[in-house]
Amino acid sequence: MKDVRAKKHLGQHFLNDSRIAFDITDLLSKNTKNVVEIGPGMGVLTQFLVKKDYTTQVVEIDSESVFYLRLNYPNLNIYEGDFLQLDLKKEYPFNFSLIGNFPYNISSQILFKAFENRDQIPEIIGMFQKEVAERIVCKKGKQRGILSVFLQAFYDIEYCFTVNEDVFIPPPKVKSGVIKLLRNNRKELSVDENKFKQIVKAAFNQRRKTLRNALKPFTLIHEKEIADLLPLRAEQLSVDDFINLTNHVE
């Protein structure tokens, strides 16, 4: 069968280097049992996943790719549909590692969904636009954002390697970065999670302002205890700083 045609509206850029594909799958932890791959395309990662002792499932929205995969991997468990609309607990009632060359146009949304289902997803291995990958890993500085803080609260994150444009069909306009996220020991936040998310979003939505100004819609209590944080901007705060800040908001 001929190769699948990459579709721009799906953000498809097919990795065409088996060595890099192997290196990505090799990042999975040795004790991995269940794997869900997003956007397998023509199976460049899948070919290595199915050779392992994992229970491998894939989620693919592109019907042409699904047809290709069913021909080439007849025993593969394929969910045809949109990962973002998937009820993960219903479809996969077990813990699993999430992996994929994530479509660039929905990569952040994939991570937000993983964050909301973090107790089911102990590990994420993903390829992103390099800038997005660096932003997720960033602990302090201008690249830091809402998603950085949310994910770093519950995952240890490592930037693994950079992938050049010329190993994709079609080549993207930017380099890519592969990162690994491993669930840390934090079961839950020591503050109300919804309030924590509100504070983080408010701080980054006015990231040029100091926290004192960005958080004006909120009522702060015991301000003296957070006096050192209020002159700072959101990008300068750690996860623990945001937790501390949340503790001082009514």
C-alpha cells in the first residue's frame, strides 16, 4: 500500500527516521506495562512498541492512517477518533504510559488532558515543537507558562533530545524536542486545586505585571508572609511559591 498523505489540518508531520523512533520508544520505563500512543500515522513508533511486552493501544483520528495500520498491524488495538474527546477512564480502565509524536496543533491540549488524568498516566514521552518542549521543562524565566507550572506540580520533567526538521515528511518549519514526564510523589496539592489553577492563570495572563498587580481581583491574607513574592512576576515563581501564594488568597 502507498504511504499515507500528511494532512495539514491534522498537523501531521510523519517522522521518517527509524533510529530516532527507536530512541523515543526506548525512553519508556523498564517496568511499563500498558502504552497508549497518540497519532501513530504509519506506525514509525508503533513498530517498536509492538515488539515489546507492552499492551499497546493507539488513538488515530485520520481514517487513512487507520486503514494503513489495520493492514500492517492486524492485531493492533486501534481507537479511531479524537484523543481530546476520549473518556480515558472508560476506554482504558487502567494506568498507562502516554507516547507519541504529538500533532503540533493540539500538543498543549493533549498535555492539559493528561494533567487532568494524571493519576492514570504515570509517564509521558512526547515529541513537540522545540519551543513548546522547552517551555514545559522551564522552571524559571520567560519561557515558563501555565502548563509548565501545572505539569511540574505533579511530574518530574526532562528534556531528552532535539530532532531536526529534515527527518519528517513534510518537514516542519521548526525543530522538535522530545521530553519525558514521570509522575512524582505528590498525590495532591496542599491547597484547593481549583484556586491554585485560578492563581496560576491570573498571574500568567498578566505576566508583565508584578503579582501584587496581577492578583488585584483576589483578596490576599497575611500579606507579610508572602511579601517577598508580591514584587515578582509569574515566570519567577516555583510550584511551591504558587502553592504558598494560593494559601494566602481567600
